[in-house]
Amino acid sequence: MDRNDDLLKRRETIRLGGGEERIKKQHEEGKLTARERIATLVDEGSFFEVDDHIRHRSTYFGLDQKYFPADGVITGIGSVDGREIAIFSQDFTVQGGSVGEMHAKKITKIQDMAMKMGIPLVGINDSGGARIQEGVDSLYGYGEIFYRNTLASGVIPQITVIAGPCAGGAVYSPAITDFVIMVDKTSKMFITGPEVIKAVTGEDVTQESLGGAEVHNSKSGVAHFIAKSDMDAMQIVKKILSYIPSNNMENPKMGSEIEIESDGSINSIVPQSSNKPYDMIDVLNRIVDPGTFFEVQAKFARSMITAFARINGRTVGIVANQPKVLAGVLDIDSSDKAARFIRFLDAFNIPIITFADTPGFLPGTPQEYGGIIRHGAKLLFAYSEASVPKITVITRRDYGGAYIAMGSKHLGADIVLAWPTAEIAVMGADGAANVIFRNEIKNSVDPEKTRSEKIKEYADTFSNPYVAASRGYVDTIILPSETRSVLIRGLEILGSKVEGKPSKKHGNIPL
């Protein structure tokens, strides 16, 4: 056979992966193939594939007689909106996308290329797990991938799409990456399957209830986004990439500056009663550039909001309490959620805008036994360590340790703004009066009247932003309708911020 014809024949075999029947089955399950996913993600004609002729080396259990096209994973470089990214996409039609020695070497090679080039890495996982016939070589492969995930963390953005099963050790590479997108109904993540759990604990669970997209987006917090389909997942990847730089030495790309008329209705958005809820997302959408609010982990720890947005074209990260959910309290999950997002923003030069309205940390034995002290300390650590521009807006209640934790001046915030509705105190007026004036209330002729008077006395003193402003803990007090323009100016001022930190190998975050 002519050598040119031989190459073309080999290419066609590689392109078909596991063959037309398996491709058909993949489609019947509502899944795209590994190559179709890449084609959906990257700019047309931009994908440069590498290692398409790789073959496994194992001779155990008849593997020497088998040929796995591209060894079950497609790797290469493509562009998204003109910007280069590194990609690997596991091919479930080839040996179930199982990971063996050479499969892993393809992934680690593209990881190394991404680091050398300083470009984001997108991994699309659709694999049955370790290639059992290759034994320890498969485990070697996973370890090498995890190691590179860790080295790349904070240097280049890493995004994982879970588009099929992901079990056992295979779940740890996604967990190390910055963002995990799970496709509803077709993706799974778990350490041990239902059969093992049944045998060990007697608990009867399904794969979906154990590790489906909804579970990991709403309960465990392992995933950050839930996609309706493979195509939707690729759109989410594109959206994430649009907000972030290619590496830690760059700044996010500036968008167009946008002039928006001041929205006077925001001045009355916070209820007069501090116990009444309101939707912080409604507040945020009135301040950021229209259509740019992009929430991260929207279904998890919903008393805390984490999101990307743009303010006058500039990418920012938003961390905000949600008064509509549990009054915006800080708990174990919300502390973890915010802390990890803050560390991502800091790693990739994205300013942090905090909106605070919280009554404090959630009390109770479940939180104490679960380690709220340790988890809350992560939030303190993350804010304190971050050296990017940090601006905090106190909209209403900001009590006790939660006041400190939510990006206060004391943790290094560059600019702290407060609305006239801000209440900055150790605790709410009701609770404070009961503690401070306990004896006076108890011994009063009319305890209820005295209590009401003492609550008012405490509220008049601290249920406003002026005491904190008089100490310099709040830089200025603004009308809600002025927030956008003040944030724009603040970000301009902080554009040249340089903050020195003590020389050290790394801190010891309370994990």
C-alpha cells in the first residue's frame, strides 16, 4: 500500500474511535463523542491534535492483541474566541475511555504543554476508570496527572467537564481543578459504587443519588455548574474562559466601558426592618454591567453568593451574603465556598468585591461539631492572604465575627463602603440589650418597656455606619445609587496596587 494511503487509512481508523456502532450508542445516550465535544468547544479549524498515534504497551491479559485508537483520549491545542487552550477529551467508545499508562502519558504531556505555554487546561472526562488489565501502570498514570494538577494550580486555570462516569481515584483530578461542570443525567462522580456501599454498609443507593450532577451541585459542593447537555457544558466552559486570564501573570481581558444611568430605586431596596429578607442578586444586577452577572456554585451553600461579573468592562469576582437564604448567615459550607473562590480570584488577578449583610455565624451543635471554627477560619485566611484589589460594601447587618470575616478593613480590604442602612456591631440590638442591660430590665417596674428603651438606645448607638466610619473602619458612606460609580472609581484607583507579603514557602490554611 502507498504510504500516503496508509496514513489516510490510519487517520480514518483513529477518527472513528471505537467504531460506528459505539458512536451510535454514545449518541443514543444523549452524549457527544470525544471529538464532537472538542469541535463544539474550539474555534472552527483551530484544533491541533497531538499523540493521535499513541498505542498502549501492555501485554497482559491479551492486550497485546488489541488496538485502541488514540488510546481512548484525544489531546491537543485549540482556540476559544481566538485564545489558545489545551484540551484532553476521553473517548468512551474506546475501551470505555479507560486510563492506562499511555492514555495517562497523553494527558500529562498536554498538561505540561499548557504550563509551558501559560494557557488554560480543559479536561473532558468520560471514562470507566482505571484499565484493570494494566494494573499498577494505570495507578501510576493517575498519580502523575494529580501531581501536575497540583503544580498547575494557581498558575493556569484548570476546568473539568464531567460528561460521563467518573469513579474511584479518577474523581480526584477534577477535584483539584478550579471549576467542575457536570452534565445532568449522564455524569457521575463517586469514590465507591452502589454495589460496594451496599456490601459494606447495607445502604441501598443508586448512582444518581450517590454522585449525580444535582447531588454534587447542591449537596457536596464538589461541582460548580450543572449543564443540560454536552453542548451546554461547552458553552459554560466558554463563558468561564471569557472572564479569566490565561495564566497568573496576566490580567483578565477588559470589556467595553458601559455608561448606565443611576438607578434610584436601589435606594429603597433594603427593607426598613433588619429582619426582613431581600434578594442580593437583585442588588448586584443593578450595579454590575447588564448581562454580566455569572454565578458560580449557584445551588450550593445558597446563603453565600459567589459570581463573576464586569463593572465598566472590568472583570471582578463578587462574594456576597444572600439575606433571602438563612438571613445570609455564615456556616461551614458557605465559608468553604467563599474561601475557595477568593483564592481563585487572588491567584488570577481578579479584584474582589464583597457585599456584606449577615447576622453572624450559624449557631448550633451540628455546626460546632462539624468544625465551623476551622471552616470559618478558611474565610479569614483567604481574605487576609489575598493581595488583589479588595472593595467591601456593607449594605445592612454586619455583626460580630462575621463582620470581620466578610472582607473587613481589618483583613486588608482596601476600600470599605457602607450604605446608610448599614448596622455594624457585635450583635443585633435585641440580643445586645438583653446582655448589657440584663439586671436593669429584670429589676424594672415595667421590664418590657425598659427592654424596648434599651434596645432603642443600643440601636441608636450602633445600628448605623457612623461609629465605624468615625474610627476609620469604613472609608465613606454612600447612597446605594452611588455604588456603581464609586466602585468604578475605586477599581481605577486600585489598578496599580502593589502589596508586599512576608517571605515564606506557603501559609498553612486551616484545611
